[in-house]
Amino acid sequence: MPGTEPAAIELSVTSPLADGLRWAAVAAVPVLACAMVSARLGAAGLEPEILLRAFALRLGQWGALLGVPLWLFLFFGGLNVVRTLHLPTVAAYRREVDPQTGATTYHVLPARNSRLAPLIPLLMGAVAAMPFYVNPATDTGLGFVVLAIGVAMSGFFLLPGARHRRPARIDIVDGALKTARLRAPLGAVDGFDIGYQGLAIMPEPAIDGSRGVAASKLLGREAKLRQAPRSYVVEVRLKGLAAPVVLAGGLTPCCADDLVRDLRKQVARSRSHDRPRLRVAAK
């Protein structure tokens, strides 16, 4: 009906700068870790000057090792990964229809991240860096580099698509499509698509070289293969917006395909009900 549709599309967008400033304070936590490291150095019986230089070195190392990845983890939605760890490996959705108003609500649950994907590089980096941290007096910083590579690779597996990996609610009511950050009239809906926001995987299998295939390459490919089928998103195309808007993320292919088909049918049904009908008077 003409009076029930919103006048325009309402889309709330969070500012990356605001997100970064909000989580910058949280990234200061590594300072506490530096205090623990300084206690470890003091127990080693080093000279005051050596202790001061070693503490400054540790302060920079652990600040970069923990502070920067923590900031990136929070900035790109890493908390969604933690919040969905209890969910199964297959995404699902539930549809509810109000018989009185005809409103339709979709409750979408994403699939959790692969637990193996981030643990492989992190554990490998921790084990490789352990010998360099046994004696702080002789550490040249190589252990930090090895461990930092493991942390960075873990984030590489975790963060793609993490911002959309959260439970979602989609409402089709009063001639409008509504989510937590979107409100658009059904007349502005141009269609629904399935997108992919995850790790890129080469379709070709690993090729043996002169010395075979590296174990790290095989483990990395296996980790990607576990994560990739859980990184699909459902998007809506709206008239007047250049880019599609993500409605739900962290989905498996079957769930995304079923949800798109269901949304298309429900939007078409709602449009037909809202279309004004002509009445012909009997002669």
C-alpha cells in the first residue's frame, strides 16, 4: 500500500576510523604482557643497563606482536569468530510467518570457523620460536619474527569474511525489507545474489616439485579447503545503490542457495499482495 513503504533506503554504515579508535584502547593490553616479560628478565640476573635495553626491546616486540594483531582482529570483526565457535559446521536458517500480519522473519545462523585453520600456523610458530625465548640474554629477536609470522598467518585464515559471520535477522514486513542495518522498500529490491568472502583457493591440486610438496603447503591448502565452504554471503541488490548489501554471511553453499530462493519467492509474494487491485462494479 502506498502509505506503508518507507520513502527511501535507510542504510547504516559504521565508520572504519571510529571502529579503529574504539578498539585502539583495547590494543593497549600488551603492556601488561610486557610487565610479565620484564619480571622474567629481572629474574635472569642481568645488569641494569642490559635489563633496560632488553625491556625496551621486549616492549616493542610484544607491543607489535600482540597489539597490532589484536587491533586488526577486532577491526575486521574477529569477535564474530569467537561468538560463533559453538555453532555447527553447517549454516542454517529458520523462517517464521505471522498469520495475522503476513510478516515473514528469517533467523539465520552462520557456520563456525574451522578450528584447524588458525591453529596450524600459530602452533608451528610457537614451537619454532620456543628455543629463542629460553634464554632472554642471548635472544636476538629471531624468535619474535618466527612467532609473529605464525600470528599473522593465523589472522590470514580467520579474518576474511569475519565481519559478516554473525547471526542475522531478515524481516519482510509492511512492504519493506529490514535487517539490523538496512531498511528498504520492496520496490527498490532488484534481486538477491550469493557472494563469496573467504580465502582464495586455486582449483588445481598441489603439484609435486623436484623434492615433492612442502608440508606447509599441504597443511595450508587443507586449512583453506576446510574454511572455504563456510564463507558464502547472501546479498541484496537495491536500485540506487552501486554495491550490493550483505544480508547474512558465514553461510554454506546449500544454506545460501535455499535462502536466496526463499527470499525471492517471499518478496514476489509480498509484492503481489501489496499491489492495488481494481474492482469492477457489476452491471
